[in-house]
Amino acid sequence: MESPSTNVDDHLHCEQCYRDGYCSYELCPLVECQEHCGASLHACKVDDHFVICQEVRVPCLNQAYGCPTWTKRGMQRKHLLTCPANVVVCAVDWNRRVINPSAKKTIKRIAKGFDSCALRPTDEDDLDVCLTLLDQREVIDSYTLPRALRKKLTDFFNPGHPVLPVERAKVAESKKSAVMAEEFVDSSDEENREKERLLKKKKSHFAYCYQCRIDPSSQHLHTLGNMNFQEQDENHNAKKFASSVLPEFYRKRQLYLNITSEFMSANMQKVDQQLSLRTDQAIYTFKCCLPMRREEFSRHYSEYHNDIIQSLDRHSTIRCPLFEFGCEFKYDRLKPKDGRVRFNPFLDSCTYLPQYSKAHNEFEEGRCHILDLPPIMLLDILMRLDGASLSCFSATCKYLRTFTQQELRQHGIVQIKWLKTYNERQEPKWIEAGLEWSFSKCHARIGPWTVTSSGPLSNHLQKCEFYDKVIYGDKVAMFGPETDRALSERPVAQYTDIKRAYNGMKLL
């Protein structure tokens, strides 16, 4: 192709020429697009055409965020649906309460190293217990932060405690400082000392004066020795001690948070006095904060949060109403038809485990190990796995990890890794430390769900050892014979009174 003329006057015709097939102008002839998009234009417009040509290969719009893909300009819209750098973070939140004030103090003591508890679940089928232990671990990690920093991380909607989970870097830094310190003070003891100081300041020698309690600002003679209020305080302390005992179900599993999660509006202020009749129950807010591809978000929300998490306490797992006393009965009322949902401790998330029929497993003779499969077959298997399965698959051995790295562009996500540094004035700043590739924790699409009847629960309640039946021996008469006679005569008397009133109105 000859280069177009450099004389500006020779291209005055080209500015207003829109002929696509044939043009007799010879100083700047028509040429076809080199990318075979089908366009014919003057040679001087080729560079401008490449800016909008749909067949030109261009980098992804998220190249600055780590996507290495080059696609045709016309395919960019389709690529953004599966782009590894098009990452969204789930912002679904839920709430949990502590069992009692003593449980909250125990959590703080565990965070400071005075006590210990089990942070890992034992039974992967107890989804409610596993998820509660996971949230409890986040609460324990948050209490390793200094009290001033926790208050700084709170907001208007969560004034009592920051939204969990907090940044891992802050938790690691606080744990390191706690280990290096020779001694540290438990925040629970610090709060108790502050409360005792304020209570001591308010109280005086006439703390049990009746008139002071009614109107403290009035001038009166104080009444001493009012034992009623002393007895009330003693009863209050007894009730407070009774409420500090953990139920048997929570004590066995070392749980200090309620297994029933609550779902409140994100724009609602989480204040304990407004959300519960008991003002001594602390409430914590948790966020999912799970990074994933944009194409996986709809499936993650509908199946993980809506079908599994939100229906866990109401429809999915049904426990005995007396489970707090130690009853271990439970059954799955809502479960997948071809598989089961279990808790994966490696991913700290619930995953779907499909179960195939018996015909798929009858290959005892000539069974082949997965490491003995040819590479082309391994790659074909990896193409059919979801992000959660690929993440677990890559952690088995180095040989299989090399194969999963080839699927990062197709099924993985990429994020910028930030590093905190300090300048000459010791002011913190963040710089890019590179790109971090990983697989998301989203599981595959779950098939149809099956719902079982409530018959197992009814049969269990008839023989539950924790259910104390109240059986009355002798029958007790609710009404005597005189009362029965009065009730039988009452309608007739009422009818007579109404008839007399009606006759009186007629006479008027």
C-alpha cells in the first residue's frame, strides 16, 4: 500500500468523503482495513480507524489492575464478564450476640492469653456450630487490638464494636506487640475498674435512702437502714450470677456466641439497648468480605447466603428445642438432592460436595491414581472444577499445583498487593508490592433442593430425655355447681332485661 500524500491540500476531499465501495479520487485512494473488519476508507484515515476498529487486539480495560489478556475490541464486553481483575467484594453482613456478660469477659481473656478455647470445628456437618466458631475467632482476634484502636474503627451504625473482620495486618501487629510486652492489662478488668470507680463516685453514705432514689435533687432528711433496697441488690447479684452460667450445649463446644445469626439492616444502629430486652448482651456485626469474579457474585449470594446461611437457623438444620440443655438431636430438613453441604476448614467456608450414584464408583479393578493420569486429562478435569475445588486441589502437592496455575486466567482472580512503608518523617504510606493471584472460594452451582417433613422432630420430642413432662394425677374442678347454675341462668336474665328495655322504649 502506497503511503498517502503529505500535502494537506490533497486531503480536503477525504474529510467529506464517506464512500465505502468506490471513489475515483486518485491522490488518496481507498484501502481496506488490515484487520479484515470489512471497512474501506482513504489511506489517510487508517490510523484514526484503528482507534475504533472492532477487530484490533487491545489490552483489557483492567490492565492496570493485573489482567494480562489481550482481546479484540469488539470482544471486550464479553471478556469483562470473566475478567480475573474484575473483582467484587461481597458486602453481606449479619449479627451475633454473646450468651451472657460472663461469655464476653471470657472472650476477652482468651484474646489476651489468660484462657484457651477450641478455634477449629470438629464436625464438618454442624454448619451452625462451625460458622459460629469462625465468627468467634474473628471476635477473639479483634480483642487483641488496643481498646483505643477498636474505638477508632467503630462507626455510627456500630458504636459498640467495629465491623468484623478487621485487617489482618493490624491483628498481627497487635499480637506481636502483646508478645513483646512484659505484662498487659485485660480490657475486661479495665472496664470493671472504671465501672467500680464511677459507681463509688455516685454512691454515698446514704445510698439506700428512699427519697434520694425518688428525687435526688430535693432537700430532705436521709433515711438510713432501708433493707428493701439491700435485698433488691442482693437478688440482683444472685440473678447476675445465674445468668453467667453457660448452657450445656455451649459449654461442651466452648461457644460464647449464639449460634442463631440475626440479619439486620445495614443502616440500623446496632445498640444493645434498642435491639434486645436484655441490655447486657453485646452484639457484633460481621461482613462476608469474600473476593470473587463478577460473574460469580449472583451465584454466591443466592446459594451461599440465601439458601445456606439465612435458612440455616429456620429451614435447613432443625435442632431440638431443648438443645441448650444438652440434647444432641438434629436433622437436615433442607438439603441438596445429589450431595451435601459441609464446612471446609481449609477455606473457612461452606462448600458443596456432590455425591454420585453407585454406578460411578464401581471401578475397583484397574483403579488409577490421579497422579498417574496424563497431563491432558488433568487439564480437562481442572477446566470443570469451581474456584473452591481448585483452591483445595492446588494445596495437595507441588505437581498438581503446577497444573492449577495454568487455570488462574480462566478461573482465578488477581488483586494488587499493597505494602505499608514509612517515609523519612516516619509517616505511613502504601505502595504497590506486586500482583497476587488466587482462586475464589465460590463453589459450584447446587442442584435442586429437597425438603423433608417435620416428623423426625415430633418423634424425638416424645422420647427426649431432656423433656420433663408434667402429668396431673387428680382432676380439679374449675367451677363449682353454684357457678354452673349461675352461668346457665345468665343468658335468660340478659334476654329479660333487653325485653324490658325494648318495651319501655315503645311506651315512650
